[in-house]
Amino acid sequence: MSWVIRPFDMADLDGCQCVMSSNTPRFFAPDEYAEFTEDLQHRSRLPENRRWPYFVLVTNQQVRGCGGYAQIKDGTATLVWGMVDSSEHGQGLGRELLRYRLWHMPPSIHSVEIDTTPASFGFYRRFGFDAYQQEPDGYGPGLDKVLARLKR
């Protein structure tokens, strides 16, 4: 399968929304859809030098994955809204998207954090993320939140 990872453009919004829908409610709570859309729309209104990096993974001219990161304090970044279309799980696209985001981070980033669900945490654990907190129903009823960190 051939794919490309490139910066997100507002023309990709529908494709990213489809990717999120394919992962709801297993990985995302239904009410997160509006927050996701608002975050991407707000990001696009920021001056370019203040936008947090966000990328799309495209195969056959279709968005099949998306994700980014934001620097939250000196030396620390957080992964934001990372996902791959559920029909593509297990094909290596999530791995490539994560690697790309980590590679893209400036060398000054020494710690990468993520909040995710237990269903997704196993994926991140394979790349060295360690869970340090779990919040029952953190995203909504039956959808716990796991806080994890990777030291680089």
C-alpha cells in the first residue's frame, strides 16, 4: 500500500471527520466529535506561526489517518487527535503516523504525553509510552482515560 503523510489543510476536514466517525464509540466518545471539529477549525484560524502541527495520512487520495502534536511546556509535547480509519487498523498506518509525529518534533522535546483510552493504550505502550494515571469514565460512561508519557 502506498501512502503519504502531509500537513493538514481545511480541505481535509471531511476526511478527518470520517476517520473519527469510524472510531466512535470504541476509541472516542460521541461528544468528542464536535470538539475535534472545533479544534481543527480553530487551528486553521490561527496565524501560521502559532498553529500546532497536524498531519494527514493519505492513500489513493483519501484521508485514512490524521494526528498532530502541541508543545505544552518547555521540553514537553502532547499528541493530539491521532487516529487511523478503523478499516485500516493493523495495517501499519498508525505506526507510521506516530513515527512521523515523533520525528517531526523539535529536538528540544524530551517528553511526549498522551491521554487516550485503554483500547488505544496498548498501541502506544509498544512504542515505549508508560501509563502514569487512569481516570475511570474520563471521556464518558464506560470510556476510561489513560495518561501516558514517553521519554525521548
